[in-house]
Amino acid sequence: MLRADFHHHLNTDPVDPFVPHSAGQLIDRAVALGLDVLAITCHESIPYDGDATRYAAERGLLLIRGMEATVDGQHALLLNFPEFPAGKCSIEDIAACKTADSLVVAPHPFYPGKIASGGILAAHTEVFDAVEFSGMYTALTPQFNRRAVAYARAARLPVLGNTDTHFLWQLGSTMSLIDAPPDRAAVISAIREGRVHLSTTPLSWVKLVRFIVQSNSASILGDSLRYMVKVLRRTQRATARPANSF
């Protein structure tokens, strides 16, 4: 089984400027953790060159070119496109550029916020090849990924475990185990055929807070804190409820 993760950002990402690491540092960390397949998916761009692909290959890591496109404010992971559409594009642009060797993945589809891909996934299931199980969750916040898994099962789409890495400490917590040889075409075929399994461990609240603080983004901080308060209040109510109440 290949250990794979298909959602990562770099310090050259034009939308998330708080990411601290380079492509080389990401590749080195992935190799150290025993990953076999990696995709770099910066927002709306591919801000690295062929040197990264060669650097990864020299270290036994298969690097797949990718991008996190923006479609009407929502996100879509595009993997292994021979020619990528513009970073901000329509679902029709994605369909026009997609080939039999490409994959379109719905990232964090049912998470709160406008960037979740649930809307375009539901409206254009025929364009998508897989649904993401996002590594950005804790033991108290599994519901968004549960919805993703349930939707994937109903739509007969495979589930890909990805970390959505913005900081190197995220790597290794969630991944996809793929039944394929370390070949780009074989990996794509295996995903399409559903020969992929999920491996995941929830983040601790400490790590989630660490992400929020390190992101240094007012919007992320505000949205995250509001949601964390809701989760903690719901947990407190459940704990305070009498054991015989329903």
C-alpha cells in the first residue's frame, strides 16, 4: 500500500501567505514520515517548477502536480491536469481541461464557511472523482467528515484522506492508503477504482489552536474561535445532561 496525501500548501501560496515552508522542506518532511505520494495544491496557482518534481523523485517520492482552484468562492482540488484552468474558474472550465488521467477532488466539502466544496459537489457530481476526508478535525468535531463519507458512499465516490497541510507538523495525521505501484497513472487508476483506504487520527485541541494562532489570519481566527465556543458549549450541555435523559 502506498501512503499518500494530496492536499498541501507552500510559502509561495498567493492566498495563504502565512505558510512557512518551501517545496523542498515539504518533500523532506514527507519522506521522513514514510509518505510515498504527495500532491502540492496551492490556491489558484502552481508556484513551483520541475525542480520540485525531480527533487521528490530523487528521494523516492512521487509528486503529483495539483492546484486548489476557486469556483464561485468554493474550492476544488485539481490533480494531474496536463493544462490547468485559471485559478479562479468555472466548473465548466474544469470539465473542459480535465482528461482521463486527471482527478477532481471535493476538499473539506461540508465544513463551515464559503470555501467548502459541498455546493459544487452536489450540483456537479459528474465532474468529481473523489471526496476528501480532511485532517483538520478533532475528536469533538467529526461531523463534517462524517457527512463527507456518507455523501461519498451515496454517490459511489472514493474517499481520500488529506491533511490540508499549511504547517509541517500536520503531516502524517491523515492519509490515503492506495493499492497501486508507485506510478502516476497507476495511482490515478487505483483511486478511480476505489482501491484506497483511509488512515486518520484526529488533531488535539492544542494542535487546532496552534494552527489558528500560526495562521495569523483574522478571518480564520474569528471563525474558528466562534465555532470552538459552540462545540465546547454543546459538549458541556451533553455532559451536564442526566444519564437517564433522552
